[in-house]
Amino acid sequence: MVERRACRFILLFVLAWALSQATVASAHPMVENALDVVIAPDRVELSVMVSVEEVRLTEPPDGAKTQEELSHSAVVGHGEYLLKHLHVRADGSAIAGRLLESTPPGQSRLVRYRLEYPLSKPPKLIKIDQDLLREFE
């Protein structure tokens, strides 16, 4: 009985010591972006929600530091960045897109973009690829 209590005490001591040695882990922040796709007979429409941090990352070094400082030109500029890095193909052919709308962040800390890729005929196959932020790896 005494040995059992001693083992429990040692086990609790080791567990308490191990927990006290734990450090805070840091890692890459979680990606918050979202992509909604609507495929119609005459167009593909992408609704893209991008975190403020990603918009800032692709801005020039002297750009906005806070969400409030995020300029209209930075928001629109990131829309152009999205058009260059989101690739839509219909039946194997690349489609050029255009920025329909960019909405600055609100309470959600996400910037919303609407991109449109017009189609000449209803597609059989749509393929969407991306190479976002590859230049920052």
C-alpha cells in the first residue's frame, strides 16, 4: 500500500513537472480565406474572401500597418493580384477574368472580391488552379 502511494506521488510529481516545462508553441497563422464558385452557362463567378493580413502581405513595404489604414488602392490592387494568381480554365482553355467588385474589410477582417470569367458557350469542364503567395515561400 505504501509503495502504491509512493508511485502515485512520483507519477503526479513527474506529471506536474512535465506540465510546468511546456512552452508556448508558435506556428504559421491559420488561413482564413474562402472561395465560393458559381458556374453559369455564360460565366464563372468567384466570390473570394481574403484576410486583411494577406492583402497587407502583398502590398509594398510602406503600405498599411492597421486595418483602418488599408487603402482603397491596396484593396483594388489585391483584386488585380487575385486575377493573376487564380487560373480558370473551361474545357482546357484559359479564361481571362475581370474584377467586378472589391469590398473593404468590416468586422470580419476579410476583404471580399467578386471576379467574373465570361464563357462563350456552356462548359463541360471547369478547372480552377491557384498560385497565391508562392512568391513569399
